[in-house]
Amino acid sequence: MVFMRGRKAGAIKDLEEYDFDKLSKTQGNSRERKRYLAFAHIRDGKTFTEAAAAIRIKLRTLMNWVKRFKKQGIDGLTDRAGRGAKPCLSPKDRAAFKQSVLELQQKRAGGRIRGSDVLALMKEKYNVEPTLSTVYNTLKRADLVWITGRSIHPKADIEAQENFKKNSEKK
């Protein structure tokens, strides 16, 4: 038998108002689901230590969640904005960026534009200096991802190529 130390969860205001079991089952975000599950354990009478051990988190993390719940209510358990890297172009700039890239492609005489071309465009027009992978991620966010075969050289003679295909020996 394992004996766990820990203090009983003190009276947390508004704890009985929410069905944390149901919230944890309907929540799509795994971090928030874990928070709701921890509060379900506390509501069932487990100590903070037992609740933290049940969902495999540190006690300090659970105490921070409890503190946020006491201050902000159920909204304190949801993820706040600010997680992850920010896009280098704002959503309003994204439409103009998409148009700029399409214009750049139309002006190109033969072949497709490359990531380095878009990188130069972003430096010149939007005053940002992203990495090449960020350029491709930004293109993807703007729905400008394409996969293409080989490009056609501007000096290529299409008629001569078709003639070659027709008259060459087939094996």
C-alpha cells in the first residue's frame, strides 16, 4: 500500500458548479483536458498530491492551476494567447503578400519563382528577414503551396520537342 502525503484540497469556491469529468471528455485540447481531469480528482476528494500523481504532473503545476482557477474561474484553466512562434506577417498583410507573390510569378519569364525570390520580396516589401523555412511556412499559410514538374526554359522550342517525341524511335 502506498501512503501519500498531502493536504486535503481546501474549499475552492465554485468547484461544484462544473462537471469536470464531462469537460475533460469533450475538450479537444489535451493540456486543458488534463487540467479538467485534475479538478475532477480534487472534486472527488483527493488531495492535491494524489490528484497531481493521478494525472502525472508536478504538484507545483497543479497548485498554479488552482490559483488561476480561484482568480479567474473556469476561464483560468483555458490556454492563454501567446504560446508558440508568431507569424512574421500579420493576417491583413497576408492577402497583400499572396497577391505580391502571384504578381512576381506572372512577371517571371519562364520557370517558377523560388523560395529565395520570395525571401527577397519579403525583405524588400515587408521589411522582415525570415529564414527560408519561414518563407515556405508563410507561403503555406497564404495557400500558395504548389508542386510542379520541371519548368520550361524561356528559350525552349516546344514545337521542336514535340516533333522529336513523334519522330524518335520507340523501344
